Amino acid sequence: MQKRSTAFALLVFMSFCALGQTAQPAGSEAHREQFHFTPKAHWMNDPNGMVYYKGKYHLFFQYYPEATVWGPMHWGHATSKDMVHWREQPIALYPDSLGWIFSGSVVVDEQNTSGFGKNGQVPLIAIFTHHNQKLEKQKSDKFQYQSIAYSLDEGKTWTKYASNPVLPNPGITDFRDPKVRWYGPQKKWIMTLATKDRVTFYSSPNLKEWTKESEFGKDLGAHGGVWECPDLVPLTHNGKTVWALLVSINPGGPNGGSATQYFLGDFDGKTFTSSSKETKWMDYGPDNYAGVTFANTGNRMILMGWMSNWQYADKVPTVAWRSANTVPREFGLQEANGNLFLTSTPVKELAVLTDKTTSLTNVSVNGEYDLGAKTGGNARTFKLTLSAPATSDFSVVLANDKGNELVVGYDKSENAYYIDRTKSGKTNFEKGFGKRSTSPRLSTAKSISLTLLVDVASVELFADSGLSVMTSVFFPEEDMSKLTLQSASGVTISKLTYNSLKSALAEPGKEKVGAVR
């Protein structure tokens, strides 16, 4: 959760207040995503407190309900049965005398370690950062601290703990974004906390009393900006547990601005030990930040990120709302070049959106190939998977009659994937937006496998079974209507599948009742 000053919040509120703006019918606004979560109105950033409980996925998120720019933070709330169709709920947590409600997590306290459960009711516990703007203005270094709230009605209403904060600030200006999980071998809760330029681990038997265990990252990883929104995730590889530590950083990303790095290694309940000194990136695109995983999903580790970048998040040309989330992605591990990497791929639940499917084989591309004519589909909402030899350049081009083009492809000379939004439409709102972003190809296989998820204003690239991932938003002057494959040197695509995707703005069989409802 990026820190912004009170003065800035007041200034942008006065300049850009969204009160009085007339919202258009749900889904009809320019750039409104059709299968990514967006709030109906106003500002959103980090996803928070994501948890699965009793058949529902809960998404909480940093939210300012009075403007389309960052301001005093609340926790917005949305629920879904499938991570695809979301229904926005009333605001879950409001600012109070202790401060604004910054990022955090939610856990299911099955064993009632907190003592908040009553009459057999299992409590959901939210652990979040209170940001005290008054102390910040006084130049105190203790204006952020950790607090908790609990819900006994499956997340509908929340009660803040009377003895907050549960973890006071020891004197660290950036002391925030607690991600908590149960550590079974030692029967304790582990908090992974962002503490300026490193991560600090705390433990607790009851979510109320916390003990410092260790620190990580002082001399490892990227340090071009402040560390934020960490997450510690157990994964399995060759029958052994490998821990992935995610750390968002702003600025300092590989393509500028915000991004998320990760470390793989071991965690013994006290200390995380990285198995490599190499800096690795979860997503090389410019628009996947502050992502964390859902709690209580068993062996599936599923992440959603904020699909934006602090470099221009408050300047993008949407009107009634700002920001979307990535699609949910499931983590895995894969070896390449003798090294172990984190992979992420779209969750299988997205298949519910599949509409028309076109499959092609041995597609010869010499110059330009009109894929739109072959599929009868559009370049607005679709999933495209293809396999091609890693010996030639090729690209997938989205375009419209305004001359806008978004180019996604593989560059053989760089052995890299790229997303080029130089001519993608509206780019002049920020000087660094209209550019080409790249990701190294980590796989050594002779054939490239590529999956693209394209929505009205975003593209997500998953290459080589999720080894190389890129996410980018774009803002065309009108919907993209043309879809072509291009290769100057010539390439034969051995297999290609195009799926047009239905809108997820309404649950099946129900009318649209909101932005993503």
C-alpha cells in the first residue's frame, strides 16, 4: 500500500472529486473491463484480505469512495462463487480515530485461537495496517501499526478489536501490509510484514500478541523503491515444500514503476532462507502490482494483483472509476536452465466465459495474416493460445479504424516477449506510458507456447506454461476490432485456438446490476 500525504489527498480530492459525475450503464463506459473486477465507481488500488470461505471468494480492496483518485483508505468488498462473476458489497472497514485502513489480509480462525468466536461461530479475522495521518503530519516515525477486526457473519459485518493496535510501530516509517497464514508444524500464526526496505516475520498464538522472529532482504533483491505487500506462499516441487516470498516494490520494476519480485527458498517457522541471490520477477509487464494470494484455498495458491502502476494510476483516462484487478492466477514451479522459477497461469474457472471457439493448424504467416477474418470474432474480449517455433519473430496485433495498435509478440534477436503500446490509443496522459515493455524468455524449449487474455483495456501474456508473464493496460480511442498475426521473416504456427469470451459483468441468468456484480 503506497503511502501518500494528507495534503496530496486533499488536493486531488478537490481537483478530481468524482461526486456529481454521471455513471453510464454498467459495462457500456469506455475502457470498462468485461471479465476483470472493477469497482462500480471511484478509486481502487491494492487487493486485500482475499479469502475463500463457505463457497464464496471474498475480495477486499483499497478503496476511496469519494473520488477517482487516492484518498483516505477504506476496505471495499466484493464476493464471488467462481472468481469470475463478482458482486460488489457494502464497504467493510472505514477509517477511524486510529487512522485510515491500509492493506492487509484475512484468515479463517478455525480453532478460535483469537477467542472471538461465539456459539460455535468461526471468526474471520482481518489483519490490516492503520495509517495515522495526524502522526504522519507531526513527522513521527510511528504512524503505521497493525490492527485486527473480526466477523461472525461470514464477512458481512466487522467489529474492530477494542485493544488495537495489536502490533505497535517500533520506529519504522514504512511498517505495513501484514499477510498472515497459519504455520501448522509449530501451531502459530506467521505475519509477513513490509518494513521499509526488507521483510520482517512475526509470530502469534492468537492473532493478538506478536513476537518478532526474523528479518529478510537487507542485502538481497531489488531495492530501487520501498518494499510493500509481501506474501509467503508454500508450494510443492518434486514432493518437497518450497516457499515463495513475494515482495512488491515501487519504484524499481524491470519495465519502470511498480512490480513484484519473488524469492524461492525455505521457511522453518522463524527464518526465510533464499536458495538464490538472483532477482526474479513474478510479472514483467508494467501493470501487475501488490498481488497477494487467497487464504483457505487448500493446495491451490491463487493470486490477484492490482492491474495498474503508481507511475500513472491516478492519470489513466477512465471516468467513473479507476483501476481493475488481474484475472486470478494459480502458482506453480518449473525448472529452466538448471534454475527453479515461479509460474503463474489463469485459473481454470475462467473457462465459464468461453463462447465461440476456432481452432487452426499450420498457419503460415508471411507478412500479415488476418486472424479476425478466420475466426469471425473480435479483438475486444478473447483468449488466444498458440504454438510456434522459437526461431522467428512474430506478433499478435490488435487494431481499430482510428489507427490504434497494440502489439504483443516474440523478438528472436532479444529472445524476449514484448508488449508495445506506443500507438495503442490514449497515451499522452503520462510520458512513460506509451512504450515497449519486454520479458526475457526463460524456457529453452524449441517451441513457444503462448496464451493471451485480452479484455477491453488490458492484455495478459502467459508464455511457456507461465514461466514468462506480462500484464499491460491500454486505452484505445475506440474498441479494437481488427486482429492480425504478423511476421516479417515468416513463421508457421503449428496450432492456434481462438476463444471469444463472454462478459462477466452479470452472473449467469441475472441482469447486470453493477460494474462487476
